[in-house]
Amino acid sequence: MLVVGVDFGTGNSVLAAWRGQQGQLGSPCDFLIEMPSDVLANDAGVIDPDPGHLSAPLAGYRRTSALKRMLLTLGSLASTEEQEAVVRQAVARLSHLYGLFQNAAGAKVAKAVLTCPANTGQSYRELLLEIGRRVGLPEVDVVDEPTAAAVHHGLAEVASRYERWLVMDWGCGTCDVSLIERRKGHADLEVKIVKGDNELGGMDMDVLLRDHL
């Protein structure tokens, strides 16, 4: 049995998988694949998801960057056709990533987890689930990004005292924070609050630094 986790990031997308009981928290993963989230597309809507082509696109293809931020603001696009074009490019990126994994793993995936920014509503989570279905992921769950990081590092042992954690995930396009508590004698984590800013990522800091300089 394989359990797959996918982080669709603004700058990069990562897939990690564990086989059997090795999915216990803190253990090294069996598979780890990372690639840029950018894709190439031409005026006809044909998508080239191969990250190896990003540095030298085929004639007529243009690079689409920050797909995740475009998904987060999907409702601001003028038409349903434009919205669908963005979704198709996200599906193409994750399908390419998942396809590489399937070719390497050669085993059936039992469950998949997709991560999302903390400052997202139900509509974005449902959109992620739809993208997961189009990619072909089985039984998809959606987890806040900083919470997922805390769960990975926190369930491997029982707390010897009352603990309060502040977990920050500062990515290319978003900055998210989870406040998490764990009681003495317990391994379970309780998420007290999750907050995020979808316009405070590394790309935004780059722009501010550029303008300042």
C-alpha cells in the first residue's frame, strides 16, 4: 500500500510517498519527486507539462508561472473559459508529476493528501479535490500546509509535557501559520488556530526588494 502526499506550490510542486507502515511520521519516504509548478501552453490551449522544456520552450509556447496564485484568485478571471484554462494547466502539472511517480513506484496508491494554504475557503479546497480527481488520485484529503508539517514532525512520540507549537510555512506565494497544542502523555495534536496571507510569499518579497533597490 502506498500513501501519497502532494504539495502544489507556487514555485515548485513536490510528491512524497510512503510504502506500508513506513508512512509513520518521521520516517524517510520511499519516493520524492520535485519539479517547477510552471507549465508551457500555446494559443490553441495545448499544454506542455514537461519541466525540461521550460528553459527552451517549443515554438509558439509561453510559460505560465504562479499557477497556484491564479487558482487562488480564479473567480476574478473574466470568463469560465479562462478559469478552465488555468485549471487544466494545474491538472497537467500534477498529472505529469503523478505519472512520473506511478512509473517509478509500480504499485497501487491507497490514499492521497493535497495541501492548501491556510487562508483559503471551502471553494478552493473543493477545487483542489476536483483537480485531484482529474489527475486520478484516489481518496483525496486536503490539509492546511503548516498543519501538515506539524503532523509529520509531531506524531512520532508521546509528549512528556504540555506543548504549544507555532509552525510557519513561508513559501513562494503564501505565508501560513498554525498554532498547535499537545497535552502531556498524548501524541495527538490539536490545531488551535490557522492563519495565512496569500500575498506574502517569496515572490512578493522579491518585488519589494527590487522596488526598494
